[in-house]
Amino acid sequence: MTLSFLKWLKFNFTNPQTRLLLILTVVVFMIIIAVGMTTYYSSKSVLQQELSEPQHQMLRISMNDIDEVIRESDQIAVKIALNGNVYKFLTNEVQGSYRNITELVQFLETLISSTPFIKSAYIYDMTRESMVAFPQGYSSSIANFPDSDWVGVADELEERPMLVKQRKISTGSGQSMPQITLFRKIMITGELKGIIAVNFKTEQMFEHMLLSSVSDLDSHRFILDTDNQPLYDLGNYAVGEGAVNQVLTQLDGEKLGEFKHEGKILLASQTISPYTGWHYLSVISQESLLANAQKIRNIVFIVSLLALVAGAATITFYNAAAFRPVRRMRQLLSGYDQERISSEQIDLEKIMGQLLTDHAQQAINLRQTLPEASSKFLMDIYNGNMTGNREMGEKWRRYFKEWSDEPLAIAMLSIDDYHAWCERFKKSDHSLLKFAIANIIAELLSGQWRVLTADLGSDRMLVMLQPLQPWRNSRAGTAIGEAISMIPQLLKFQVSSGVSDYHEGLMQLQRAMHEAESALDYRLYRGYERVILFEEISGKQLPENTSEKHEFMTQLTETVEAGRGEEAMKALDKMISRMRYEQWHPSSAMAFLEAVAATLERIRVNRETEGCGLEVSGLRTMHLEAVCDLLRQQIGTLAEWFGSLMLSKDFILCQQMITFMNNHLEDPVSIQEIAEHAGIGSSLASQLFKQEMSDTIHGYFTKLRMERACELLLDTDYRISEIASMVGYQHENSFIRVYRKYKDITPGKYREMMRNRRDALLES
């Protein structure tokens, strides 16, 4: 009996049709189980999203209301800073005039009484360390003022006009209480003379924090400052500091998230104020939010089990019916000679052979397209188009099956003096030459490294490296240096490279790319055909020299347009010498050099001179000496041309009109007023200006205003409406429309793009 059963079992498992049936049955069973298990989590995710969204919307409403309170308070602080009595208080030789102090205190009282959320306001004289405040009054020394511990905030205000933070103040009984204060600088003739402190009424300020719109929910809401320190909280669900820190870490900038803490599952949503940088956080107990969803889960699971049973019964029935002809065909084929097999039976084998052929062709196509998909994967990470950890992990496992978990390094390759390279080689050959670079790198490193290259466009190419041997004994910089040293011999041009540190984990790839790019920037100082390691340049600071750069650009424009070429070159040489001595960060140095080139190019284009036509974007691939020679050549050409015009009366009249425009950028000046300043009629002025400057008076005036707007957008925190007023536009919409026409981008997008680029450089 047992022996017969074993023979029957062996016969069925050796039968191909029976094995196929078993595989199909197991696959169907697994699909049904997977459906049953995932239905609950899918429905739970949908419910979480639908029920958590109102929480997030309430956070945004609360954030917008509180930001509006702070904006109104900042406007009050600006009014205080611009008040005449404040100016007298800070500049008069004899301070403490009764009339001045009385009017100043009354002014503060009037402003504070007009708003329900300000408790008091202080004005601190940094020179004489005196204080005037409402309701406290005047104090000739901060030593006599009860609340003066905050005066050290001047260091934090150095890089910003306004700051909102929480501080501790003494209550007089040896204890302290939190106080949220807005600080704003008082600048007089470009110097920091004083500080305004506006103290908020905490409860009135945060009265806009809304309770949950869904009753019976266990929830808690928080407001955290930029250091993640709590400013305010409310709710009926106790959440400790550890849970808050865990929420912030796991959310990592995401709007919604789920996490476990002390055995409980909590749902969190957050929003970050673009104005103050504060975190608005809501934490809700999933148990209270998804009480009914658990019932749905149990029902779905039971239904899934029933479906599994029904599926098993159905498969069993169809096994007997559907595979009976197959088994019969097998028996028939085993009982007949080969010559008696019909053509219909042979067709089954032909069909199977065709399927296998198609599958093999698809596998070949996949192997051919895999390198392209892998390169695009790296480009998406570099460009910031792929930030989801799950998506990155899935594509990594799909494209990089042969790669291990060993640390990775990134090398950023760049063609030296790219503009000259483009002129030397035909555009149709550019892609072929960069493909040749990739092949050289891959061939020379393939024995000891896993290598993947990605063309980033323009002069750049990215190389991802992973050593085949233990990574601590493998130096990526040495390997890249040996590879790029072969490029001049084979392709007759030079390439430089920046190499990152080793990083473990896929999620560190973008950081490694920024490190390699930061190291490559030091080509400016070190020259061509160099390999620069990030470990050699890490830790160097990015200096700020915005105001000095603006002054130099003004001086450069004036000297060139005055025909004083030698003076302009000396000023440039002085700045270059200082750049070398102080070892400016390459990004700051290159920004300065590109600004010089852009200024010279703008002068050339506006005047239609015969300059060399600088390619500003190509300077970043050049050595410092080559950039300096190019700038000196342009300065000499332009200055010589302007020198020939200095004796022209018409040119002098145009320069008078340009000077008047620069001095009245924010005023509604007409063409007639500009012409009157030069002492001629508007018709003649328009004719002369068009003849000498190759532009209309209105067009040139608009260009000057747009250039000034660019500086204000990048270097200040003024709102768009304020900048519009500062460059002569009464309506914000009119300013945005003109700016987009001249710059092909809106003011807000320009500010965001330029600041993101600067922040990325700072982080690297």
C-alpha cells in the first residue's frame, strides 16, 4: 500500500503537466494571500491620508495666522526704527532730553496699544548702552534696566535684518519665564546703532492654534523653533520630548508620517513656516484615529480567507477538467511510434520554442538598455529629481544587482577650458568625445573597480566607483588620476576631476556628488589636469563679500566707461591678489569673476563695442590666470573704445542722463525730466541717446532698474512688493510682468533658484 502510494507520487511529480499545475496552484494561492494581507494596509493608508489631511490643513491655517502676527509686528518695528525721535535718541550728543524721551515713549505706547498681541517694546542704544522702553521708560544704563540680558543678540543679527526667538526673563523671585521676542536692527548711515526688541503676549499670539476638528481624538499640537525647542503646545494626549524628536527625525521634511513610540503607533503631520522657520507639528494616536479601520481589517481578512478557500476549490475542479486532455495526450504520445505523431501535436513544441526565443530576445534588449537606465538614475539623483527612499532603493536593486554594499565614491570630471574646447571641436563630435572619455575611464579601472559613468551635459561627467577589493586599501583619487592622465595622450585635450570621500549607503550618493563638485571647483586655483580630493578642501568656509563686490562693480563700470583702462586693471589685479591671499572659496571667487565678466559683457552689448564677447558660463572651467588674462583683454578693449568717445559732446550728455537715472531708480521719473537734467529737449535727448547708446532712454532706464532688482532679490529679504517700490514701480504686478520680460523668470523664482544654489554650496 505504502509502496504503491510512493510510486504514484513519484510518477505525478516527474510528470511536467503535474509540476506545472502545482506551480500555478501555489502562485494563485500566494496571490490570494497577498491580496488579503495588503488590503488592510492599503485601506489603512487611504484612511490615514484622508483623516490626517485636515490636521495638516489646520496646522497651515495656524501657521499663516501666526506668521501674519509676526509680519505685522515686524512692520511696527520698522516704523519704530524710522521714527525721528528714535534717530535723535541714538545720535544726539546729549541723550535723555525730556521732550525727546516723552515723545518717544508716547509713540511706543500708541503703537503697542493698537495691537493686542504686543506686551512691550525696547529701544537699545548700542553705543551708549542706554535703553528707552514702554512701559518701563528711559534708563541711561542697561545695568539699571530689569530686562537687559538680550542685548548680546546683536551677533545673531549680523547677517539678517530681523530675528524672532524665545528667551528667558527673570520674574523677580529668582525664577524665570519664557518670552518670545522679535529683534530688528537700527541702521544709521550703514552702521548698526541700535536694536529694537518687541515682546509678544504669548497667549494672544498663539490663540490661533486650532484644536482638532474631529472630537474624541487623542492628539497634541506643538510649535518648535529653528533649534527644535518647544515654543507652545496644546492637546489632550501627552507626548514627551523624546517622541517629538523621533517624529522630526523620521519625517525628515515629509508632510505626513507614521511611527512607533513606546509600543504605540502615532500619526504625525508637520509644516514649516517659510517666514520664521518654525515647525508646526501635530501628533495623533492611530488607535483613536483608526478605531473603525481595525474592524474593516478583520472583515477583509476573513473575506480573503474565504476567497482562498474558494480559489483552492476552483483550482482543484479545473485541474481535473483542464488538464485531462494534457494527461491523455501524454499517454497517447508514449504509446505511439515517432512516425505516427501528428503535426498538431508537434505544434505544441514549436509554440514553446517561439516563446523561449522571444524571452531570450527580451533579455538581450534589457541588458543593452540597463547602462542607459543606470546613468539616468544617477542623473536624477544629481538633479534632485529622485528623493524618495523607497523609489531609490527599488531602482538600485533593479539596476545594480552586481554591486555590493561596500562604500561608494563619486568623481566629477570636467573638460578644462570648455569654451575653447567647444571652439576647437565640432559640435557634432562633442558627444562622441565624451563617450570616448567614459570608455577610457571604464577600460582603465575595470580590473579593480566597479564603474558607472553619466553624462551631465556641458563640460561635466559623473563617475561612480566601488572597489572590488576592501575599500580601505583602494584610493579612488589615485585611480582617477591615472585614468585622466591618459586622456591628453589619446584625445588631445585635458580633463580635471574632483573626488568625494567614501560613503556607505545609497542615500549618501547626493552628498558624495556635492563633495566631488565642491572639490572640482578648486581647479580655479590648482590648474588644469588635476585630481582634487574633497578631504583636502573640506572645512573651508564660504566668505561673504556682497557689498564689496557691488562697490567694485560700480568702480569697474565707471573707470571703463571713463576710458581709464589702466586704473580698471589695477583695481581688478588688487581684487585678484586679495582673492589669492585670503584663499576665497572657489564658489565665491567664481561668482565674483563671473559678475565682472557679466558687467563687462553688459557694457559691451549696451554700447555695441568690438569686445571679445565673453562666455560667462565658461569661466568655471578655466584656471584663475586664464580668467584674469581674458578679463584684462576685455577691459583694455572697452576702455580704449570709451576713451575715443570722451571728447564727444553727445556722449557726455548721455552719461549725464545715465547718472541721473542711477540716482533716481525708485522715483517715477519721465523722459522729459531726464532730458531737462542734461539741458536739452526730450526729442533731441531721445535721438542722441539712441545714437550713442544703441537703446532708448526708457529701455535703458528699465534695464538699470531690473539689474538693481536682481541685487535686492539676492542680497536682501525684502518682499517683492517692497523691491518693486524701490525700483520705481507702484504696483507689484507691473514689476513682475516687466521683470519676466527682461529676465525670462519671475522675481520669486529667481530668488528661490539663486538662494538654493548658494545653500547647496554652503552645505557642501
